[in-house]
Amino acid sequence: MEMYIEKGESRMECELKIAAKYNRPFQILREKEIHIGGFLGLFSKHGVQVEFIFPPARNKNTASSAGLRYVQDSHEAQEEEKRKIISAANNARNKEIASRSAYDKGKEDSKELLDTLKGLLEKVENIGAEGKKEEHPAFVRIEKLLKLNDFSDHFIKETLDRMRKDLTLDQLDNPDIVQDNVLEWIGESIGIYNDDAASADYAHRPKIMVLVGPTGVGKTTTIAKLAAIYGIETEEIPALNVKMITIDAFRIGAREQLEKMGDIMQIPVCCVINKQDLKKEIVLHSNDADLFLIDTIGKSPKEASKLGEMKEILEGLGKSAEYHLVISAGTKTSDIEGILRQFEPFNYKSVILTKTDETDHFGNIISALAEKRKSLSYITCGQTVPVDIKRASVVNFLINLEGFKVDREKIDKRFPSGDADQFKWK
């Protein structure tokens, strides 16, 4: 007997695929978890692979249990209700025929029965439409929670569709199971930047990190925080030779602000205004610096010409520079999408999320980054240098979702952050 293989996001999806493809009875022998989809190893999803056979033909009346879902149960309930109504209508019709012998009385009874039949017919016609309007309470609860956390309409729709596809009626009836699954799906949508491969490329030359982004998102403060965590020696972490460079010579006080913080930390700061000077500065210190941190001009993403000028200056860094886009956590979803798109020419590696202490909801950020498949590298939560910064982790976002009942032990196991809060040069 030949064995076949089918893959899907769940066993139920595999069974439905088999039923649709072969239209014959089948028997699952084994199943195992696999990873499906993704891009370059990132954002893959958990899936299932099943091995099955086609057993000898059975009685045609044998029913398959594959494909049970809430929508199917609802459909069967509707059909059962229709059968009951039609049966009642037939009984009424039989009574009407039997009463014809007594014409005068029957005429009056017939009118009453016809009115009853009319009402039953309207009920049969409306039952389908009414059934479509009904929704399991689990969908309503999750939709409210996602809206409370400012998730986008697109993200909410995809989550509800996945609930319909992946969860059985018994699972939908259990609020804890539903929330656990939704939290896991949200966590899977959050990409965390891993610079292990990039670090290997910098084994024999200094690393260059460039922060770009709109005005007022906190690029200069974030540069200072990164300089402090990597340039100031602690008991656990040895200091690197860090140099800060700013090309923001136009904003009032920008250079002075960075120079003041550099003096306090005893980390050198210099200012350049063109591509040639920037290139010279990198070449001059390439043998004694471990890390260059580049602060850029804060311009509106709508000022395309200004962004072009800044990109031209940064060409002095060569192809080895690593760009990070800085976004404030309080930015509206629609504005986030515009910022991600406008700064795409810089080919940024990740997003640094700032000012997380100024908002209670992060669904807008999670939604926009998930849709654009962008990852997060750092988050900041205040103005204090260097304590108000940490490496981004999935758990940090999940535990801050409002209204969700979070099983911390379970999500820590599902999304291990390791040394996410430690700043060790890999």
C-alpha cells in the first residue's frame, strides 16, 4: 500500500487538502512538526507534515471527521433548523388538506394556516442570513483586544482568519487557549535583528552604525546611549574604542549636545559636512576604532531632496556601513508606513524603537513592521544615558500588551531572549 505526504500549517489543513485533492477515504499514519515559509530563515511558521495511505474501500456511509470547524457546525445547525421548519410546514399543509371537508370552517382555518406557512417560509429564507451574522464570542473578544492595543485592521483581519482556520470549536470555547494561540501568533510576527553574521564581516575592520530617521525621534540621544553601553567599561563588559560622528551641522544645538555627552563619557565626537570629510575621518581612525556611531540629519521623510543630500554624504562611509532606522513608539500607524517606505533607499538593517515610555500600546508598531517584514534591534524608554536602552526581544512586547492574560513561563520558553538585555559585542 503506497504512502503519501502532505504539508500544511496544521493537521486539519493537511486533512482538508488531502480530501480536496483526492476525494477518497484516507488514513493518517504519522505527523510531525516542521517549519514552513519565511525569508532567508526568518519569519518562518510552525507547520505539520503528515504521512497517509488510502485504505481499502469502506461503506459509503462512513463519515470523515476531517474539517470540523465552527463554521461547519454553524452550517449544520442551520440545515437542521431548516429541516425542522419544513417538517412543520408539511404538517400544517396536511392539516389544511384534512380540513377541506368542512368548507366554511376550513376556509377560515386555511387562511390561518396559510399565514403560518408564510411566516415559516420567511423564517427559512432569513435563517441563512441570520446565521452569517452570528459570530463566536471568541472572535469578538480577540478583535476588541487587538483594537485596544492599536493593531491595524489588516493585522486584525489576518488574526481572525487564522483563528477560523486553525482553531477547533472546542478550542474557541476556551478563552485561555485562544489567547495563548493569538499571543504566539503575535510573537511570530515580531522580527528581532540578529547581527551575528554581520559581526563576522567586521572581524578585521571597525563596525559602522548609522542612525537615520525623522526629526525628533531621539537619534542623537540614542547614539549617546549606544556609545555609553559599548564605550564605557563595566565589570561584565570590556570597553570598546568608540567614536561618534555627526553630520547634523544644521540643527541648532545638535553638535553641542553630542559633544557635551561625549565629554562626559570621554568618547571623542567630530562633525563633518560632506562626503569627503566623512571618508577621511573613517580612514584616519580605522586602525584604532572598534565602533563608529554616525548621527544624521533629522529631516521629514517628505523632504525627498534633503534625504537625497544626506544619502550622498553618507556614501563616504562605503558599503560596510550598517543603517538602523529610528522611529518613535508613539507614531501613528499610517505615518510609520510612510517612514518605512521613504527611508527604504538607505537599505536599513533594522528599526530602533524610541520613547516607548510615552505610549501604552505597541500594536501599531508590530502591525507595520510585520507587514513590511522589518526587524527590531533596540528599544529605548527614557532620556537617561545609558540605562534607558535594551536589546529588543519578543517577550518585552508580549508582556506589555494590554488586556491579555500572559503566561510568562510559556512565552519565555516559546521566545527565549537569551542575553537580550545585555550589551555584549558579538
